[in-house]
Amino acid sequence: MTVRAEGSSGLGEAGWLDPALVAEIRDDLLDHPGPVTDSAVAAAVRRSGRVLGSAAMLELVARLSAQLAGAGPLQPLLDRPGVTDVFVNGPRDVWADFGAGLEQVPLSLGAESDVRALAVRLAASGGRRLDDSSPLVDVRMPDGVRVNAVIPPLSGDVTVLSFRIPRPRAFTLPDLIGDGFVPAALVTLVEETVARRANFLISGGTGSGKTVLLGAMLSAADQAHRLLLVEDSRELVVVHPHVVQLSARQANVEGIGDVPMTALVRNALRMRPDRLVVGEVRGEEVRDMLTALNTGHEGGCATVHANTSAAVPSRLEALGALAGMSAAAVHAQTSTAIDLLLHLRRDGAGPGKRGIAEVAVPVLVEDRVHTRLVWDRATGFQREGVAQLQRTFSTRSAAPSESTPAHASRMPASPPSAGPGPSRREAPRLAVIEQEDGR
């Protein structure tokens, strides 16, 4: 028979462990480092003066093991195949995306104090501090999971967590083509973009698949090329024999050690890259990227957040302002640095399916960059845009290699139509474009 001291029970009326007891034992274990074993927990309970029954002890061991290892009770969810994002909006308000959109998960994380303790521990494991003086943090865990945490009062009464789970393997272009992410009409165009080392930007909203497409295209690059990848947080997965990945570093708990993207981009240029890749342009690094792509670095690419391909020039102008660039300088450099824009949408390949929605080329008109549509899903290929792209590609020579399909060694005279039907316009033949240009 188990004897309980009056007022010392660790169980509530509903059989839940008392959050105060869990917090007390957890703090004791942190003061006595070592594996979270049954005996270690039992010793901590004895030091607290509490007495627990066997069922409560087993529950306490399970709870503390989850809290002190990995992402706690969220770890099985993060390990589940196919999961891309997990969101915690409260102790009993957990959501996850398993590839088909967000859905609520029936999972309890205990009390608000448990969620906050988990957030603090995850931040500490990434070398950051999360407390009242630093109430929000974004860190990358050792297993590659990216964690964003916000604590009260910034997040109301509850701690909010966001997890971005990296893919276990890289997608290839055949994968994306088979899934419809890359439409059949654009297969040759995408292959040519890689083979001819064109400079391109991939735009889209959050979760539209920008990193997925960029990784697949880079995986198809010439295997003799040296790829230099610069990212704020490492997310790109590239299957290629010669890849160097650089990641920015935030300041530590002492406020020192910060290494920004701008410094990494400049340093990457000294490492003799055949292709300079900026995972996501979101700040001052846009200046260094545009400068690099205007000084002979071919095959450069990056991703950028934008609502449409037509909005990309304005987006770059806004980012350039952060770097002290004038609007005229941004537009002038963009017009000569970027050859092609690929825009993605979450429903670009149909309801609930991500994919390429638009392809455009930048054109300088009266000192401002505008975009000329090459292709979109609604109307197919556009004559003027295709002509502009053909002229751009004609200035770049493609060197066939083992990673480049034989049929992609040159831009076809007539890119394939986006599909049958009167609403889709077939791409004009190269011969017609040449005749018109000669008039």
C-alpha cells in the first residue's frame, strides 16, 4: 500500500500530474545532470519530499523524458513521415501539415508552463536565449528542424511554437514533373535554364515550394560545377557531388558572434563558385547578389517572397532600399543580372497542389524593370515573352553533360504548348521570331 503525505499528492482530481510537481522535479533533474531514468526520477521525488504511486511515477518518468529529450511530446509528430510543419498555439492546440494542408492534432502538451519550458530548452539547444528580455527566437536544431518561438505577453497568454521540418531527401526534376509541380509544357524550358547557366529567381509565397524547386534544379546542374549555397537557415537539399553550404549565424546569448547573410555572400565569391545560390533573399544581401550576377557569375539563382512574378521588381526594390541602394540602381542591375523568373503558388498545379504558375522575363522600360509573361497556366505560352527568352538563351551556350538530358542541349525552335484547347496559345517558332527581329 502506498502512503501519501497530506497535501503532497502529485495527482489532480482528474488523475493528471500536478504541473507544479512536474516543474519541481524537472528543475531538480536539471540541477543533477544525467540520463532521465526511473531511479533518477525516483531520487528527485524523494528529495522533494513527495510520495507517488507506481502509476503516477511511470507517468512522471514518461513526461520528464519527453520534456528533457528532443522536442518532448512533439517529437513523435516531428518524426512522422510526410510532415512538413507543426504549429503549437497552446498546450492543447496543436496543428500539423502532412502534405495535404493543416489539420488539428489531438495532443496535450500539459500546462502552459510545460510549453514554455519546452520552448526555452529548444532555444538553449540552438545557442539562443528565450526569456522576458528576449521573448522571441528563431533557431535551427541539430537535426535540421527550424523552430520559431514567441512567449507571452507578445503571444497573449500562451507560448507559440512553429516547426519547419526539413525533407529527408531531395526532390529531383523527374519527381516534380511526375507530380505535376513542373508542367509538361515547361520541362524543356526548365532543363534549358539549368543547362545554359541562366540566372533565375524563384518567387512565391510561404510554403509554395520555392526551396523544393530550387533544390531539384540545382541537383540537375553539371556535376563538374562547384555550387556555393548561402542560406539564413539551412533548408536546401541538393543531390550533387560538389556542394558547399554556408549558413548565417545569429548572435549568441551574450549578443556576439553574429554572421549575417551579406558577409556570407561576399565570402562565397572568394571561394570560386561556378554557381552562387542565395537560398532566400530577404534583406541587404540583395545588393551583393545582384553585384555578383553582374560580374560574370553565371548560373546564379535565389528565391524571393512575392505575390506574382510582376511584383518581383517592386520586391527587389524594397529589399535594395534596406541595403542603401537607389531604386534606379536596383532596376538597372536587375535588368542585366536576372534572365528568368519562375513564380509558384500553393495551388499552382491544382487545388491543394503546389507548382509553377507563371514564367516571366524582366525587361527594362524607361529605367524601370517590368516583367513580360512567357507562360502561365491559364493562357499557355505568350509570343513576345517567348521571343525575349529565346534571345536571352541564344547568348548562353549549353555544355551537354551527364546531368543534362541530350534533348535539352539546345532550346527547341518551338517550345511545347501548355496543352490543347482554344484558350492556350502555342509558342511561336524561332524562325518566325528571327524574321520579325530582322524587320
